[in-house]
Amino acid sequence: MAEIEVASEVEDILHHKPAASADTRPYPNPAYAWYVVGVFVLAYTFSFIDRQILSLLVGPMKRDLAITDTQMSLLQGLAFAAFYTIMGLPIGRLVDRRNRIGIISVGVFFWSLMTALCGTAKVYWQLFAYRIGVGVGEAALSSSAYSVISDYFPPKRLGIAIGVYGMGVYIGAGLALVIGAEVIGMVAKGGNIVLPLLGQVYSWQIVFLIVGLPGLLIALWVRTIREPARRGHIRREIGADGIERDGQVPLGEVIAYLKANAASFLGMNLCFAFLAMMAYGTAAWVPSFFVRTYGWNVVEAGRWYGWIIVIFGTGGVVAGGALGDLVCSWGYRNGRIIVMSCTGLVTLPFAVAFPLMSNPMIALALLAPATFFATFTTGIGPSALQEMMPNQMRGFASALSGLLVNFIGLGLGPTAIALVTDFVFKDEQLLRYSLAYVPPVVLLIGAGTGFLALKPYLRSLDYLERWSQMHENPDA
């Protein structure tokens, strides 16, 4: 009966805006709020430099460590993603209960240290262990950052704010290729180098040291940011002293809330995850694609693809966040999910076509719009999730979302393409066909799950309003 009652309310939800939140406090100074986003962008940039630098180092690392494409894909995907997602859940719970700025600062310090230690690894298992450490540290960033940004910006500006924060993904991934390519080019001219304490190191080890150490300073900078007051849909309680304050939400209640909204939560996050699978899988192998298919060297491939990511990736994530805000302002309460779902269909023809081109310049020209549209989801998905969750559940929900998105997107994306290359085509020179055949499947699945989540998402927004009415007024 409850399901019938909820379904009957959908039409009303489509045509009426939700009641205003009881929290009428003004938001922090906009200039300071954007400063905070700027610092977070810097941290996110370095997180993706540290995360994506491996995609440029495939050739040198395979040669020096005598490993296969599949082993490299595990370093790029599973070693990082498994612990990134697993540790995200307890960290997400801390985000809902503790100081979020402190959590981010510790995370930045730890992943930066682990990245630098990758530059000391001599054998495969050491690299695998350090990549796990990078994943553990980076698990602290986004769930905390999304929660903090949601308390610095009003809902109507949340999409663009999270979109700007998401620029760090593509600035970082792009600079990992551009800077890494230049460093490899310079270091390779002199052969291997002898460093104090470390002895002789390969050129790729120098890259890890260079990109990892600056993050230690960023961790200290993050610690200077002010923790904002939580706002929006918040459980309020009156203590024994008669003072009203933010209450604690038990984990069981968080899980019950997510179960009640399972259709929307799973639908939107599976959409996000499969679109991310295409993006991560492609990004991991594009440099090697240009090397194997067109005979480019790693420096040339990294430089060209790096600038495509920096320019078109950052443009796409901001455009996606802004477009989500715009469609919502037209009265479509599920506007962010509409935009995210359509993104999969728009990206598909460009993603399929670019690896099949005989001319590398044409391939780059098609890769640019594929990158632009594929990055829309980074600004849209997290914004939609923050919008459907109470404040003190956002950290855990973001971590659970990260588990789905990163396990499927980052954990399986690079490996799926590698497996098709190794076991279907059985020739690393045919990587281009793996890049053409895997993306359309995952993009169609992603778009389909997004469209299926449209109505459940509307019901979840209505559910949030009912929850707020019960918990925001402690006297009720």
C-alpha cells in the first residue's frame, strides 16, 4: 500500500517544488567559498596526477619490471580502486560525524607519501602495495569535499561549484600526461640516475617522486580552511542542558534511508559508474593506443592527450554541472539525472569512431568531443546525490556511491579493455579495436540505468522532505 501511495504522488511531485528547508541561516561569504573550492581543486588535481600518471608509464614500467598489460591494468585499476572504495565507507561515516577539513588534510598527506614511495619500488609487489596506499589516502577527499561544498553553496549553485571542483580530475589527469611526458623526455636523455639513499633509479621512478612530494605541502594548506557549519536537511536534538544542536544519525538509520531510496540511489550511481567505466578505461589506454597504432613516442602521445584532457575535460565537467543547474531551474526536479543519462548517448559515436581512424590528427579531433561530453557526469552525479540526501548522511552515501562508481569505472574499465586485447585479439597492436568495442556497450548500459532512475529520483526528493519535517524540528 505504501508503494501505491508513493506512486500516486509522482504527478504532484512533477509540478510542485519542495518545501523550503527550515535552515534559513545565510551561506558563508561567496568569495571565501570559492577560495575553498580552489584549494580543493588543487588537492583534487594532485590526486589525479598521482592516480593517472601510470597511464603514461606503461611502456617503461613493462620493460623494466617485465610485466604484462593485465598486470599494468591491475596497478591502474584494481590495486587502487579496491582499497579506495573499501576505505571510503568508514571514512564516509567519519565525514558525517567529525571535522571534515582534518580528514581531507590527513588523506592528502598519506596518498602523497605513498605516491612518492612508488618511486622507490624495485619489484612489482612493492608498487602494488604503494598503489593500495594511494587509494586509501585518496578515499578521504571527495566524500569530505562534496559535504563541505554543500555547506558553502546554496542548492541553486551546487552543480557549478561541484563542477568546478571536478575540474581537478581533468587538470590532474591532463597534467599527469603533459608534465610526466616532459619529465620522461628530459630524464631519458641522461639514462638512469643515482639518487642519495635510493641508489640507481629508472626514469619512471623519478616521475613518481616529482609528482608525489608537493602534496605534502598541500596537506598543510588544506588544514588552514575553516570547517563550515552543517546546513540544509539536518537532524536536530535538544540536549540535557536544553540547548538545541545537530544530532547524530545512527548507521542503521542511514542504511534504512538508503534502502527506502534504493531504486534511485542504485539507478543514478550505476549510470554514473558505467559512464565512468568508459572514461577511465579509455583514458588509461589512449597514450598506448597512439604509440602502438601510429608509432608516436610516449612524450608526443602524452603531450597531445594531456592538453585534450585539460582543455576539453575541464570544459565538460563545468558545462555539465552548469547544465544540470539550468535544467533544474526550468522546473525539472530530476534535471541532473536527465542530463547525465543523455550524456551516454551523445558520447557514444565519438568514443567508437576515434580509435578506428587511420590518421592520428583525425583521431585526436574526435577524441576531443568524446572527452568533453564524457566528463559531464563528474559535475552532475555528485550534485544529484547531495540533493537527495540529508546532510548527516551525505558522507556515507558519497562513499557508497564511490564504491560503485570506482569499482565498476576505475576497477573494471582499464582491465576490461586489457582483457579484450590480451584474450580476444591476442595482439597488443590491436588495442584500437578494444577501445572501439568496449565503450558502446558500457555507455548504453549507463544511459539505460539513468533513464530508469528518473521517476525513483523524484520520489526520493519527496521522501527527503517528509524526513526533514520529522527530524528538523526537535519539538515536533
